[in-house]
Amino acid sequence: MRTPRHRARHTGRATDVGCFGPSPGPLDDQVTPVLRGPTDTPSYRAAIHRPAAARPRTATWDRPFGRELSSPIYADSTARRYIPYFYQLGTQLGYFDVPTANLADLLRHPDAMQPRTFVPRDIPMRFDPAPMPDIDHWASRNGHRLLFVNGTQDPAVAEFFHPRSRDSRVLWASGSNHHATISGLSSNDRAEALALLTRWTSTR
């Protein structure tokens, strides 16, 4: 991030997509994607998990790391649409953290990736630990006709639901992140999911 080439790259990218206001700072304004890099990059770039010998020799910062860290998802114009999402993360769902001791002398904003950063200050936030255990208890004890499609490459999930109903399923999309869909399932699991949904929604 401190080399002239990378500064120019991120400044230009920020200007193109409307990131971080009219005067983006290449180092300070890229704190969030840098801190999230260790989880975002493996989650969105399956190529990272190939053996080193199988990766192209050009797989350095720019390919694929640089492209992920300059994602427009961190633009102000994009982040504003996710205020409700970050509000729920900071008040009910919870959010992960990353160790930053090795960056202590570089970070000016060590809490940049926390949900509070993305929610306007005039909106109060206080974390309530009760809702998620309550939902988990309901899903496991009382849930019926529940279909969970989880991604095997989703670092943002601390634990998945375990419904006990025989008419519920937990299916896994190999290589997918938290944007996993039924189309990303194996052919057998996809057929099972569609059969369940068809049966649940059929009218007699």
C-alpha cells in the first residue's frame, strides 16, 4: 500500500467508483479492505487455495490480492446501502475481528472494520447477545421445513444451524462463500433441495 504504484492504483480506483469521498487517502482509506483481506481474498478467490506450484507466476499483489482489496464494495456509495446490515451485525449477529498487533505502528484506525464504522453516529448501537441463541434454539427445536444452503468457503460463519426436524436440511455448496445458492450445490444436493421446495410449496 505504500509503494507509489499501489498508491496510484487505489487512488484512481477510489475516484472511478466514488470511494471514500472526493479526496481518498491511499493508506488510511484502505484500512478496512487490508484488514479484511485475509478472509475476503480466500472467500472470493478460489484460486488462492490451489497449490503454489499450480498458481501463475504473476499471482502476486495484483493478481488476485490487489483486485480484491480495491473492490468497490468499500466505496461510500456502496456501504450506505448496507447500513441496516451492519446495524444488525453490531447489535445482534456479531462480527469477527482480526489480530492487528503486527500492524500496531501502522494503523491509525484499528477499529475501521467494525460495524460501528459503517453506521451513522446518530444511530445508537448496543450489542444484545440474546437474539441469536434464541433463534438457534427455535431452529433446532421447533423449526420445520427449513433449508439452509451454506458455503464451505465462508469465513464469516462461527456456527451453522442444526435443525432437528426430519423435514429440514443443511446443505453445503463446495467452494462458495456466504453468497451460496442452490445452483452452487452438487447435482444430487441441488435435486434434493428443489424437490423439497417443490413439495413444500405445492398446493392440493
